[in-house]
Amino acid sequence: MTDTTPARPDHTAPGPILSLEDLQARYGIGKTKATELALSDEFPNTVVPGMHRYPLAALEAWETATALAGTIAEPRPATAPAAPATVIVQPPAAGRPGRKPAATKEAA
């Protein structure tokens, strides 16, 4: 018999996923510092909420961006914010200040 299961496309194959212990080994730090790093705002988000699972590709991209931050080779954000469109609005016509109109009462 032949296997008729469709092959998974390469673009959906998951890359290596690192755990908190892998982060400790990668950076040579203890569990407390690894947890602080993983919970910091600039660190890549976890793959599974509530668990420490980080894609290696996202971690390498973060390392590159962090290493180049503040240098002339600093990478641009992936989605550079567009400059706001210039809007020219004519000032409103000069009005005469006065009393507010009275509220109308509905007929019963």
C-alpha cells in the first residue's frame, strides 16, 4: 500500500522552539534572570501563552535588532509608520457668541 497522506509544505514546518532552560544555556544566565528577560516587554512573545516556548527565528531577529540598536546600522521597523497626511483646513467663519437654543418640549 502507498501512503496517500499529503506532504506538509515547507513553509508550515515549525522551526526550532526554545524553552526557558534553552534560554539559560544560550545566554549563560540563571533561571531568575532568564525569567526576567522572558517577561520583559521588548523580548519576543511566547508561542504558547502561559508557557516559555520561543521560536529560534524570532529570538535571532530580536538579538540582531537589540545588538544594532542605537548604531548607524539600526534596522528599520518592518512596518515603518507613514508620515501623517498634511490636511489643510480653513478656519471656521467668525460667529457671534450667544445663548444656547432652548430645548424643545415634545407635544403630549
